[in-house]
Amino acid sequence: MGRMDFSKEVLWKEVSLLVCHLLSDSVVLKIYCYQKLSQIIKEGF
């Protein structure tokens, strides 16, 4: 895994956290949303 790949993954995680934080007030929903986005990111990138 290259340095660029790693930083891109970290960036996506940060974006996912921010998006999920903005989309929902519920902690459970935030966790669910983050897990779903992480899964999509892993498969998509």
C-alpha cells in the first residue's frame, strides 16, 4: 500500500465521519452510517 493510498483512505474516513455527523443526531445512526460508508469506500476504492 502506497503513501497516497493511505492518505486517501484517511481522507475518506474523515469525510465519512463529517457527513455522518451532519446527517444524523443519533449516535447509533452515526455509527451505522459510518460503517456503511466505510464499506462502500473499501469496495469502491
